[in-house]
Amino acid sequence: MARWLEVVLDVPVWQSFTYRAPEGQEGEDLTGKRVEVRFGSRVMIAFVTGTSDALPENFPLQPEAIKPILRVVDQEPLYGAREIALARWISAFYLCGEGEALSAMLPSGKKESETGGLTFEDTDFESGGIGLSDEQTAAVTGILDPSDSRPAYLWGVTGSGKTEVFLRAAERVIAAGKGVIYLVPEIALTHQVIESVTSRFGAAAAVLHSGLTGSKKLAEWMRIRRGEAKIVVGARSAVFAPLENLGLVIIDEEHDGSYKSGTTPRYHARQVAMRRCAEAKCPLVMGSATPSLEAWHQMQSGAIRTFRLTARLSGGAPPEVSIVSLGATEGAISPRLAGEIRAAKDDGRQSILFLNRRGFTHFFRCSTCGYELKCRNCSVPLTWHRSEGVMKCHYCGWQVKPPSSCPECGSLDVGYAGFGTEFIEDEVRRTFPDCSVQRVDTDTLTKKGELKKALDDFRAGKTDILLGTQMVAKGLNFPGVRLVGIALADTGLHMPDFRAAERTFALIVQVAGRAGRFFPDGRVIIHTWSPTNPAIVFASHSDVEGFYSWELEQRKELAFPPFSRLVRLVFRGKNAEATRDAAAGAAEIIAGNLAGSGELLGPAECPLAAISGNFRFHILLRGERLGPLQTAVRRFLTEYKPKISVYIEVDVDPVNLL
Ligand code: ADP
Ligand code: ZN
Ligand code: ZN
């Protein structure tokens, strides 16, 4: 008797395919295993999602015409029923193929990880013997309260003891025989958390992230599936860890951008975690000093329970934070900042300068009053396009000729502003020829070990000035540092992105929090062209509540999330005309599908108008509810005959609109 296998492939299609089980293996359940199949003219890996003895009614092919698979790849299944069901949900929610979802759960990484060499010595674990504070105790109890199924949020500054609460809650869940997923932002920067987890839980811990080699990751995955690991710590994709009997998911630094996938499926680990916890009927806890605005909004409404940690258990004092206006300054280093760097050097101390890697260099501003040209529809900053001589909105496509005087104050001192990171680096080297300077970011330090060496050198006091991007902010425990300068807080602020203020605020608060934790006499200097911008002013006082209520007002007024939901489609291709046409054609169809249940913005050129020779256009769907937007896009994708030359990226609840 023949056995039929339902398989899905890692391709953007909306269906499964039927193959025949190989001769002699008809009796075996191949569900959850990978197989090799001939697909068109190619040989591809496929995932078996189901088997049956009978073909469905109305099956279009005769049984003899159904091809057998070429071979079975796995000894043991990689995926269980739970993972297959989750992939189905991901496919429906994020509008991707089921095979794409299964593949994303277990991507075969290329890079060798720095954390790959961790050793697990003992299986016994005990909590380092610290007595919890009252706030911490209340949080642990509240998080695990079985009578309340709402997610919990642990809100407290750096050093307020969040990690300790997470670890205690994890201990209790594991002691009750259940499994824990502990998500951290980016593996290289959260070494300390991983170490605390692995040292506390020993062999019961597994580390899972996309930086592991394919074979290492697979080995950890199977260890988890077999129930040998009780707690899985890792970045975004660890949310898929195939734990039997899930008892708790922890999301550390919930606001972090790395929880959102930048490739298909563009899932958010927070959303997937909410789904998994609801399925498993287990608690979810998130934590940060600066919650995402979405989370904050739900904390306000009571959909998420808030537990506050108000004391700094690690000691230290808040740093002295000052805002320096760049209005009157030539170049990127103000006299005030230069003086502080010099003073730090003279006292044998060190300085860190934060640069924004993604600097948008060309926005229009008035040097007299700080007025900035924004889109009349979207209120995001317009971007200067030199070749066409216009300012453009990258959400809706609206454009305008730049005014020759300031519309606000009439000043003629208007123009395009912004610095690149190289510019700042040059200036620092020129201004402090006697200081040793090290720039640390993913562009300059590509080789494994280089980053670690640069940071070790700095920690050992061998470098005077560290120039770093956001990535350094999280691992900022350098006792020799006194001064932290944010070279240009505006670069984030003037990005054509409605989350710009939120990101800028979070970055400054995180940096200031770290500075206070590790240097008793810490100083933070914020350079800005917009010294009165609320994101910067609230951040300089670490006024989290003040900022969020202001920012929520803005979002409400402009109907951006959390007061609306978005779906973004990016069209990219080598030919600008064809790509633009595809976007325009799609916009028309989708607008028809929406039938008034949401609005459609664009098509417009993406802010990043071209990436490695591919032109990019996007359309943005916005509505009160997500469902109708998803339906409109799904209908378009299933009916649309894609042009070979244009690729479509679908992003549900996009975090970044660049
Ligand atoms: P966060 O995760 O909020 O940054 P941590 O949990 O890392 O904070 O705690 C910061 C520091 O305070 C750590 O060194 C930790 O060991 C210590 N700590 C945490 N809880 C307590 C406590 N109840 N009593 C004393 N020290 C604590
Ligand atoms: Zn002006
Ligand atoms: Zn606009």
C-alpha cells in the first residue's frame, strides 16, 4: 500500500505538496523529518508535515503520477506536532510559506559563535544565596501566579535586580518539572546573562542562537527535544526551542530591535512568545528599563501586569547628564565635550563616544530655530534628494522643493545637516592626537575575536577613547570610564521613521543607566541640534513616564502604532522602473482588496532607496485592526503572478520602515 507524504518547502508559496513515501518505508511515520525531493527541475529539502494512506478527494493527480521522495534526511524527527502547528500559525500571521516558517525555526547558521565553547560542569544548581528584596519577591510570586494568565512586565533600571528575578522564577519553574526559554537580545553583548544562566543551571541549560554552526545548533535542538535541557537561553530564534512542557518564557531587554527578524518570516519574538505561552498556558515575563511603546501601552491598559523594581541594588549613582546644543558649534565635537575628554585623559580616566551607525545625513533644518521640514501627511522628516532637487517623504511619496528661508522664523540660515561616523572619527583623531582611539562596530571589526580584543584592551585601560555604536551600550561595564558622550543624538531622531523618538529615548536612557552603574562619578554629555526635543529632554532626566505619555499623544494624533496596525510590502529589483511598476500594480490590487477596511500609503521609494544594486519601493497598509490587512495582502499574494525580476518582502507589524 502506498503512503502519501504532505511536504512543505522553504519557498514563498501558499500550499503543501504531496509525494510518495520511498519503497520499504511506507510503514514509517516520517512526520517532522526533512526529506529530499525533486521539485520542478531542482532537488530540494522539504519538511514532512503529515502522512496519510489515502489521497484527498478531488486530488488532481493519478496516484501513479505522484513522485516518490528521493531520500529521508533525518534519523529522528526535527519537528513535533507543536512545531508544525506553530509554523502554520507563523505562516498565517506573518504571511509566509509554512516551509519558510519551519526553516526559520532552525536556520543553519554560518558563523562560528563565541559562546560555542561553554562548558557545563554540574547539574546541581542553587541560587547564589542572595536574599531577594521585597519588590523582587513580589515580582517572582506575581509572575508565577497561576490565577492570572496576563503577561507580566518587570520594569526597572539597569542594576535593579531584574536578572535575579528572572533566574529565581526560572528555578521554580524547573523545580516543578517544566521548561524555560530565556531570550536575550544579541548574543555577543549578553555574554554575562548567558554565563549566569549556564553557571546556575549547568547541564540543564542549552544555548541556542543563529550564530551557532548548523551542526552545533542541530545538536542543541535535538538535546532540547529529547528533554535533556530544561532551560534554553538564546537570541530571537530561541523562542522556537522545542521544549516539552513549557513553563515560562522570559524576554530580557524587551524593547530591543533584534527581537524582530529582518528576513522572511519577519516575526517578532515577543509575538511568538505570547502565542507559545497562550498555547502552553504558562506565564510570559518581559523586562526592561525602557519598555517598547507597544508594551507600555498594554501596561497602561492592564493587558500586561507591571512589576516595578525601584531600587538600584548594584549600588552606584545616576550620572550627571547634560545636553549640549550643537547649534553654534563648528564640527562634531563641542568645546564642552572636548574639555571633558581632555580632563578625563589628564586624570587617567577614559571616555566613550557613541556614534549612530545608521546616520541619516540629509535632513533639512533651520540653524536659527531648529525647525525641521516634515511630511504634511506623515509628519516624518523629509529626506533630501540631490539629484532631483526635492525633499521627499519615504512613507507616502509626498515631495516638496526645499524652501530658501525658514517657514517658521524666516531665517535664511537653512540647509542640510548631518554627519557620518567617519567624519566624527577623523575629528576625534585630529583633536586628540595624543590619545589612543579605538572604533568598535560591526563594520570595522569583522574578524572573530577582534571585537573582544578591542573591548578587553579598553577595559584594561590601554585605550583612551572608545568610539562605539549602540552595540557597546549594552556591555558597558568599564570601571575606568568617567565620560560617555553621545556624539549626535539627532541622527536617530531625524530618521524617516515614526519610532525614531522612541529609539533615541531608549538609547540615551540605557547609556545613562549603565554609566551610573559602573562609574561612581559618571558624566553623560548629549550632543544635539534639537536641545528642546522632548525625547532628548525626557531622556536626560530619565523621565520614562513623561516621555511615554508625550510619545503616545504623538502616535495617537498621527494614527501610528500602538493606535493602528501596519503591514508593509517592500518591492525590490534590479530595474527601478519594473520595480516601481510592480509596486504600483500591487498597490492597486491591494487597495481593492482592502475595500475600505484600512488605508494604503504609497507606493514610495524606501528611505534606503537601493541596497546592493536593488531598487526598493514600499507600500504601507494601515488599519485599526490587523486581520483585514492580512486578508487583503494574503489574497494579493495567492493570486498575484510574481514577476521574476521583482521580489516582495512582507512585513506584518513592521518595527523599522527604512
Ligand atoms: P538588572 O538585570 O536589573 O540589570 P541584576 O539582576 O543584574 O539587575 O542585578 C544587579 C546587581 O545587583 C547584580 O550584581 C546582582 O547580583 C545584584 N543583586 C540582585 N538582586 C540583589 C539582592 N536582592 N540583594 C543584593 N544584590 C542583588
Ligand atoms: Zn527657523
Ligand atoms: Zn508622507
